[in-house]
Amino acid sequence: MASALTWLVRRATLILAVGVFAGLVFPSMAAVLRPLLPVAVWGLLLLAMLRLDWRGVIRHLRRPVATASVVVWLLLAGPVVTFVTANALGIPPGLTAALVLMAAAPPIVSSPALAILMGLDAAQAMLAMTIATMLMPLTLPILALELLSLPLDITAGALMIDLALFIGSALAVATLVRFMLGRQRINDVAPGIDALAIVFLLLFAIAIMDGIADKLLADPGHVGMIIAVAFAANTLLQVAGGLAFVWLGRRPALTVGFVSGNRNMALLLAVLPASIHADVLLYFALGQIPIYVMLAVLTPIYRRLLSEGT
């Protein structure tokens, strides 16, 4: 059993890259799994909170200026830069809304585990993910709806409450489980938790593609354009995040770059209304492709950059 779990975790990037295309190749499977999408998102959040290394987080909190700077970049500066850039390029309103929401979302919950695979700073990734996830119910609704007036068909207060309940419930359950089991027992079953997280990620990757195959056949040009934009946005945010924090050193800067490009759009997908602009929902689905695919592509690049810096 232990060897199987190790095999699953070590091949996570390849498994997830295959999974995101499985939903396109087997649309009926994506349709069957679609109702489980909110469960997968909530489960991933719960497992991330359960595995949270508070000692590593506290260690990074001793650098308050660096920590605050990263959070401000992730939740405020990044989305504003994205909004200005999208408007300057004449990107349509629906797609602009999707890009800004993506840039205002916290890093994906699996970023600490993936940072380990890539040789990055897992504790820093976890800190960024944790703080950004906790603050997002406060920052994103105000930024997106009050300041940028994005067409989301929901009020800032309603979005704030929905996000707070979704995130808060996962945190509450994780805290209860940690109290009941104790840190040592959780550490003992850590490989199983990580493997379960990969299963949830795979479930999410397949389910999120429900209906995308039909859209691809109906309008391949539009779908292809959004995929290209998703890859460009992921890449540019990684580059921008890395360059903005070179003053922290190579490894921290690359870690910030990684979490900057890979955002947890799933949290928003779980709480946004179905009546939202179609391009937002389409982007949130297709935006998973660069997240899953580029993990396999960028891992050797990040490792090479880190080795050159030693």
C-alpha cells in the first residue's frame, strides 16, 4: 500500500495532465462526475488545511514585510495589473472578468505539495496559499464588484458570505480532525492524505470538463482562443510574480512566481451563480489545462534554475 501511494504522489503531475484531457475525450464520464465538483473542491481545501504545517508558516511569518508583500501582490496588485492589461489589449468584458477573477483568487490548494515536487519552498507556498485563501472572501468581492465593476450577477455581500462559509466550514472540520487525531497521527497518515488529494484533483480535472467537448466542436476557434489566453495568463503571471520578488532570492522568487500563475479558480466556481457570463465559466474550465499541463513542463525548468542558483 505504501509503495502504491508513493507511486501515485511521485507521478502526480503526469496523472493530472492526463486527467484534464480525459474529461474531453470521455465527455460522458465528465458529465457523470460533474455533480461531485463542489465536493472535490471542498475536499481539497479540507485536506490542505489538515496537512497545514503551522511551524513552517510561523517561520515565514517572522518576515512580515516579505509575507505582506506577497499577499498584496496575489490579492490586489496582480488582479489590478491584469485588469489594466486586459483593457489595454481590448479583451472582451466576459473574458476580462474571468482573467481578473483568476488573478484575484488564492493559489491552488495543492501548491505546497507541488512545490516540493518542483524543488520550491513548500512552506512559503503554503503560507501564501493559506493567508490568501483566508482573506479572499474580504478582498475579491470588493475588488471585483465594487472597484472594477465586473459583470458577475451577484452582490459583493452575497459573494463574501458564500466564500466565507465555504472556506470556513473546511477550516472548522480540519481543525476538529486535527484536535481529535493529534499532529503525530496526521503525520503518520500523511502519504494517504496526499494520495487522496491527488484523487480529488483528478476528479476535479475530469468533472470540470463537462460540456467543454460540445463547445469545442461547436466553436473551436473561440475555445482555442481561450485556451491560448489561459496559457499566456498563467505564464505571464508566473514571470511577473517571479520578477517582482527577485529581492527575496531565487528560490523564494520562483515560488512566488509559481503560486502567482496557478490560482484556485475552483473556489469561485463553487460559489458563483450559474447565470454568470458564459466566458467566465468556460475560462475557469479551460484554465485548468495550463495548470495541469505546465506542471509537467515547468518542473525541470524550475529545478534547473534552482540548481544554477546554488
